[in-house]
Amino acid sequence: MSSTVETQPPPTPAAPARPKRSLVSRVLARPEIGAFAAAIAIFIFFFAIAPPFRSLAALSTVLYASSIIGIVALGVALLMIGGEFDLSSGVAVTTAALVSSIITYEFSLNSWVGVAVSLATALSIGFVNGYLVVRTGIHSFLITLSTFFVLQGINLGATRAITGTVATDNVSDLDGFASARAIFASDINLGFITVKITVLWWALFVAVATWVLLRTRSGNWIFASGGNAASARAVGVPVRKVKIGLYMGVAFLAWFLGQHLLFNFSTVQSGLGVGNEFLYIIAAVVGGALLTGGYGSAVGSAIGAFIFGMTTQGIVYAGFDPNWFFAFLGAMLLLAVLVNLHVRNYSSRRRT
């Protein structure tokens, strides 16, 4: 009589636990860490050599200068994380302001009608940019460069044809102007400092964008689309919709800034905005966004814009020749790219 002995399969060895990353490694892995260090250094520099820079009034001016760059730079940064560019964002701001102003003045409409028509126009421009990029496969640099020239020509030509000059008429006497100005261009007293409302809107936009990037599926889709569009598409990411949405996001923020310019100054120069697209890109890159896509942060774009604001105003407060500003800007961009590359490589080595 024989008996069988049941043998238990050998236990499967447990998977090795992933080593917990140190706080230093997690901090250095953040895209904005290089820009943060640079912002501290620049602040200390101007604080030390320029006494006017130390006042709250100067801080308010710096924050305002930062916000009018940072609002659109935020959208540009998200777009760059998604792997694309928008060279039309600067003139799109002016287009949004011109549409709102001309529609309301020429037809004697309420200012809010112009605001709504301008928003629809801006979103349409963003949609067309995104659709052409994903549909044709042509690099976004060329698509949006074409849009840049088209919008620039329309801004100049249409304004002169309608108004007879290169600027729109004053819209401050139209219905709805006061309420629109309160939303887009008012001064807010915080008790210890008075700031333009654009500063608060900018902070809100950055907070929402940060939440979207880090806490939502849409944020994962943005990073995936910019990191490797083919792989993202293979796992079900709607890459085309993501990129069109990002272009429309840039258009929305350009529209918002355009409304601020209109209701802050009551009139718009049709030649404004040319060249600002590079400032938005610089703020995004200084803040940690990679030109290759798939990497960056909303907070980083805000820090990059704050560096721009500190520099533009700090040079004035320090009594420096402002002609040196663009030389500094170019050097800062190159340094930011090198620092971001070093930080990313260091972070990758620490993870392996």
C-alpha cells in the first residue's frame, strides 16, 4: 500500500521593496527647484543694492509686472509640458482686446457683449491652432508662426480700416465698463499692500493648473502626451483632444490678459504683443519646462514670471541702464536650461 505525499510549492520570494526616496531627492526632482533658487538669489541681489526695491509699493509693482507675463506663461508652460509650442500667444492677447473694444464701440454695445464675443474668438483661434497641429502633423512652431503673422496683420490692418488709426477708441463711457473693469483691472487692498486684481487671478490660475497637473487624470494625460505621444496613444490617452484643449487653454489666458489691458487703459494699440510670446516661453523654460515636453510645472512658470518681474523692475530701481535687460534675459535663459538639465540628470541618477 502506497501513500502520496503532497508537497507545498516553494514560497514565492517577496518583491524587493523600493527604497524610499529622501526628502532631498524629492525636492531636487521638482522642475521648479532651479528657478526657485535663482529667484531667491535675484531677490537678495536687488534687495541689497536697490533701497527702493525694499518697499511694499515696489513689491506691488513687481507682482503686477510678473502677473501680466505669468498669466499667459502658465498656459504656455502647460502646452510645452504637452509637447507643443505657441508663437501666436503674444499677438493673440492684442487680438482679444481689439475684438472686445471694436465690437462694443462700433455697435454701441454693452462691454460684456464685447467680452463674450472676444472669448469666443480667442477660443476659436486656439482650437484652429490645435486642430491644425494634430491634423496635419506639421510642427507647432510653423503652424503657430503662421498664426502669429496672420493675427499681426489682422490686428494692424483691421484696426486702421475701422478706426482710421493704429489704436481703438476710448471705451470707458460705454455701459458695463465699470463692472468689467472691476473684474479684469481693479486694484485690491489687502490691508498691508494694494495689488492689481491680475495678481490674484494669476495665483488662482496657478493653483487650479497645479491641481489639474498633479491630482487629475487630465494632468497625467498632459505629461504622457508630451513625454511620448505614441506610447500615450497606445494606452488610450486622447492625445489629439489633450493638445487641442491645451491650445484653447493658452487662448483663454491670452483672452483674459487682453481684457485686462483693455479695461485697464480703456484703449488698445494694435501693435502690442509682438515679441511677448518669447517672454512667455522664457518664463516657462526658466520655471523648469523642457523644450522636449513631458516635464515642467505650473508653479515653475509662476516663479519664472516672478523672476522676470523682479528683473524688469529691479534694474530700474537699481538705476542700471535698462538696455542691458535683454542681455541679462538671454543669459538667464541659457543658465536656466543648463540648471534644469543638471537637476533632471541628478534626479534620474538618485532614482536608479
